[in-house]
Amino acid sequence: METSELIKKVRKIEIKTRGLSHNIFAGQYHSAFKGRGMSFSEVRDYQYGDDVRDIDWNVTARFNKPYVKVFEEERELTVMLLVDLSDSLDFGTSLRTKREMLAEIAATIAFAAIQNNDKIGVIFFTDRIEKFIPPQKGRKHILYIIRELLNIEPESRKTDIKVPLEFLTNALKKKCTAFMLSDFICTGDYRNAMTIANRKHDLVAIQVYDRRLAELPDVGLIKIRDAESDEEMYIDTSSRKVREAQRSWWKEQSLALKETLQRSRVDSVSVRTDQDYVKALLALFAQRS
């Protein structure tokens, strides 16, 4: 991408996503993730309206009156974005590809983190670690991340979800909140790696997908290409069997992903390229608050 074109795209995505983060997500992000950055400070008398989950039962039993724990926020959280760069993300049948939506979501989360004085870093991956950007603060760092989101050229086309999860577990010593952004189209088994990563860190999965993966249109004979293997073939979409096979494949993929996320106890949200990702993120944040 030429420098002038890249600068325009960076500026455009900054204006849109920074506005979303400031006007919509700031409070919700803070509520959803502040609990991972709280440290115990002291106890005080229970007051009407306090959260019963904060009651210190040991102190309450000792003095025969209710006391609650008081927490203070740690100075900062560390937020990591695990961003899929595999070729399957270039697919899109609506106004944008999966990759373009994924970049916007990543930038929005990045600005929300910076507004809460958190550090943010990125792990770009395919079936290998393509690039690691260590967590830092500041607008300059965010703009660097956005430039990389828009312009990075991966060495591989394929996907291996296990690779970034193992890297996250081993490379980051301090606990962080990690957002994995991917279409999660991956043949390998990554459940164990996801479970271990989520035990050490606070992992959140955001799936981006296109509606045509779930439902083929009846448009006759079409040529398709597997973006990751480069294999090409013709399929007859007018065939009910072909459309049903695609529908069944997608259902199996979705159920397998759902089961993996549930067993790994990872919070998640799925958003389609023709849908509003703002609503999806708000639902995710509300789920955690």
C-alpha cells in the first residue's frame, strides 16, 4: 500500500474508532475489565447499595456486623490483541471483508484501552507468529498498531490458533486481558492451549465471519478458491445437496467452536461482516460487567 493511501486509511479508521471508544465503549470497557486490575485495600462497614459479593465474611463473623472489602484500581492493565492474518480473512460478500472488520474492532478496543490508561500490545499470527508488538501506552503507539493492522504482509496464508495462544502463555509473564480476533477457521486442536492461556490470563474471543459461509446463494455454477491452500474448484450452488452440505459444515464448525470456548471458559462474541459490530461488543462487555 502506498504511503499516502495508508496515511488516509489510518486517519479514517482513527477518527471512526476513537470516536466509538470515547462515546460508546469507555464506560462499558471499564466496567467489563476493571475487575482484572483491582487490588484489595481495606474493609469498611457495609452500606446500603454495596455489592453483597464484596462482603468480607471472616471480618463480618468476627465483629457480628457486615463489612465489605474496599478495592483500589491498579494503575494500569495490560491488553493484548491476538490478530489473525490468514488469507481466509480476505473473504467478504458485503461492504467489507472479514479482515477490514477485524481491523476496525481491534482499533476500537485499542483506543478504549488507551483511554483507560492501559498498555496495549499485539500478536499478529497465521500458523506462526508474524509479529509481536510489546505493550505500550500512548496515541503514537496506537497509530503504529493501526498502520500494522492495515499494512502488514504475513509470510504464511494458513491458520493455527494454538500458536498465538502458546506464545501468549509463555511470552507474557504478567497477567493480561487478551482479545483473540479471528474467523476461527482452523483444523487443528487448540482447546488445551486455550484453556491454559485463559487460566494464566483473561482471554476473550471475537469471531468475525461472512454470511455466505453459513448459507450459499442459489446462483448456479461458481468457481471458488481456498484462500489458505490456493486450491480451486467449481461448485453448483443450484444443487440443494451442495447448499445443504455447506450449511452442515458451518453448523459443525460453529458447534465445535462453541464447545471449545465453553470448556475453556472463554467469553466470546460472533459478529457477521454485514452486521453492526458495535452492538456485538456492547453485548460482550455487558456479559462481563
